[in-house]
Amino acid sequence: MRLPSEPILAVVFDHDGLIFNTEELYQQVGTQLLARRGKTFDLELLDQIMGRPPQVSFPLMINYHGLTDTPEQLARESTEIFTGILDDQLQTMPGLLELLELLEARQIPKAVGTSSGRRFVQKCLGKFELEPRFEFLLTAEDVTHGKPDPEIYLAAARRLQVPPAQMLVLEDSQTGCRAAVAAGAYAVAVPGGHSLRHDFTGAAFIADSLADPRIREVLGVG
């Protein structure tokens, strides 16, 4: 574990697989989407698209399987499948609510930086009345270059008015973690499920969950 060289002044959360169990749900959607076309949603494809924005992930899926669909067609169909499972299966990740309460008690500002679209993120956060608890949301629509490019985390640091090195970024995927590291942020990996096998080179440490006591230590409350 590498402790930050300076106090952490703000925290940025990834969304999918970090705040919510949506990475698990995405796998269900991808599996169903490709099964309709006689294809499989294997681990190699999942590694390629995990943490990337839709405008990148759907073309990757098309190229991987040689599909004749357009990215727009896959996006519409994915939304339809997702809508059918979201209300019943969406859950917050372990330790999230306790961590939010801790940050609020310490008056440490927090934001969301995600490769997902704003409408979807707001739908998920709205189900648990979480959006007002964040300073702002940065989504796929707010950047030109998606993760692993550092743009989204550099933008977050500017809006939070903190140096990147004093901004804790919590990420569950190697793509997102690389973006945080490239931005100069204090990156902590919080993998789950499939992403346990990802390469988190550059992360300060790999947390067991958002309830990992090392996160509290980093925030100066361990």
C-alpha cells in the first residue's frame, strides 16, 4: 500500500461496478444481446470493452464478432434489455453508503466520473436518491476522449479545484484505473467479479471493497 504524499481533498467515484452492480448487469445484457445473434460474450471481449464509453464498446463488439449491426442498433437493443432488469436487480456496492456518510461527515467533496451516459447514470442514482450527494457528474457526454484517457479525471480535478495528486479516484476496472493514474490522481482499485483479474499497475493499492479500512486510512480517519 502506498499512502498519499499529501492530504486527500476530494474523492471521485467511477459508476459502473463501483457505485452499483451494473458491470454484473452489463454482462447479462451483453450475453443476451449476442446470444440473439448466435455469438458469445466471452472474457476476452469483456476485457476489451469494460470501462469504455458506449461509442467505443459497441464498435469493438461489432468488430470482435463481425456483426452486421450498427452501434446505434446495438445501443437501442441493449437499453431495452437493460430496462427490463434494472428495477429488480440494481444494487449499491458493499460499503458505498457508509463511505458516503464518512465523506459527508468530514466535509470532503465527492463527484462521479464515468464512461456511461448521463441519462443512465441519473436513472441509477435516482433510484437510491444519491445524485444530490455528489458535487457533480462527469459522463461520456462531457469528454472528447474516454477512459483510459485521463481527460475525465483531469476535468474532475479542475472542477473540484484540487491538485490531481490530492484527489482520490476509486475505480473497479483496469481501463478506469489507467485513466486515473495517467491524470496523476491517487488511484485505488476496487475490483469485483471479472475485474479481479485485471492489471492495476500504478494503483496505490487494491481494495477488497469500498468498506476496506485502508480507504479510511488514506482519508486520515483510519
